Amino acid sequence: MTEPNEETLQAYLDGELPPQQAAELEAWLEKHPDAAQRLDQWRGQDDALRELWALPEREPMPSRLLAAARPPARRFSPPWLSQAMAAGLVFALGLGGGWYGRQAYQSEPPAQIASQAMDSLPRQAAMAHVVYSPDIQRPVEIGADQETQMVAWLSRRMRSPITPPRLAQAGYELIGGRLLPGEQGPVAQLMYHDASGQRVTLYVANGARPQAEQGFHFASQGPVNVYYWWERGRGYALSAGMPRGKLAELAALAQRQLAGS
């Protein structure tokens, strides 16, 4: 068979191809491992998004935000549309976090406000990781080959210097970075990978550390593990689909550099 287009691949993932065409496509995929790998990445991204979306919330979000965040059922949707819907979900969840923050400020004691701030950081970081780390074509907005321009741009938008930590001694190189919407303004996401292709993202958000909270905190957000902490008026969250112990080592390496920068 000829090379299938993206609509055909998406239809196959959704189980919408006739049995004979699906069998032909499977035979074609066996001879084209790169296409099969891309299909697995799409499938993994969809599964991870569904799992994160299914995580219980501590309190109900307004129905208007849920309606804005929940993507419609896909039918023959190209990958760029899936990415756009996923990015919209991140933005809507950011709005939801802002809604929670406003309600907390109006009616909840300080301890609950701090707890919500802690919960929000790893969840937002995990969602952003799930959305962008599987992207093959454009995982970042500015690549590491333009690191000087990337750092200047992110620092300007974040209104204070951004310094990407060096994780090379742990086997991870910087891919680049991008800007995302956050609860208290722009958020930076830095992405790294190792020789095997394993990706790790560092989420950097402006915001003071909740009172009496210091050191590392761990959160498991569905398929993603997150270590997060606060440093000099910023929240940092390192996310990856890797074992907790290995991620802890990477987070400690990043934290030591950020504390000294």
C-alpha cells in the first residue's frame, strides 16, 4: 500500500478503519518502524492526557471552565489539532487554577491557600510535560542552538533572569524552551533529553513559596512523576515519566545550580 496520510493513521488509532484496511496498514507499519514509533507516541500522549484528566479534583471546577477545557471526541483529527486541543487544556486548567486561587483568597484560611498553591504547581507542570514532550516536530519554541536568544526572550517575559541548569553530567542535554500561560503570568518550560530519547521538562513559574514550605516535594500526576520546590520567588517543577529515585537525582542537580545562580 502507499504511505498513509495522517487522517488514515488517526482513524486507525480511533478504531475507525475497516478491518481489511486496518490489516493492510498494520502490515505496512511492520515495514516502517519510524511510522510505527510515531503512532505509539500519539497513542501514549492520548492515554496520558486521558489519565491526567481523570485524576480527581479537590473541589469542583465551574462548569464553564470544564466545558472550555474538555476536548471534543476526535474524528479524523490531525496531530496538530490534538496538540492545539491539548495546549488549550493546559491554558484552561491554568484559568481553573486562577479561579481556585481567587476563591481561596476570599474565603479560605492561609493553610488551605498554601496547600492549593502546592497542588497546582506539579499538576500544571505534569500537564505541560504530557502535552509537549511527545512532540517530534516542534517540542520547543526556541532550540538550544539559539540558547542566548532563548534565555533573553524568556527572561524578558518572566521579568527576571532565566538560567537553564546543566544536566549533562546526568546524561541530559538541553533541547530548548517555550513560554506557557500560568496562574501568575507567563511560565517557562525548559526541555531536556538523553541519548535514548527520554525527555525531562523543567517548569518555571513566578510565585512566592507557600509559608513554612521548603525543600523538595514529590507528586505523582498520573503517568508523570514530579519533583517541585521554591527558590527566590519562583516555583520549579521537574517532570518526567521515569522512576522517582532517578528523577530525584536530576531535581537535586538542577536545584543546586539554581540556588547558586
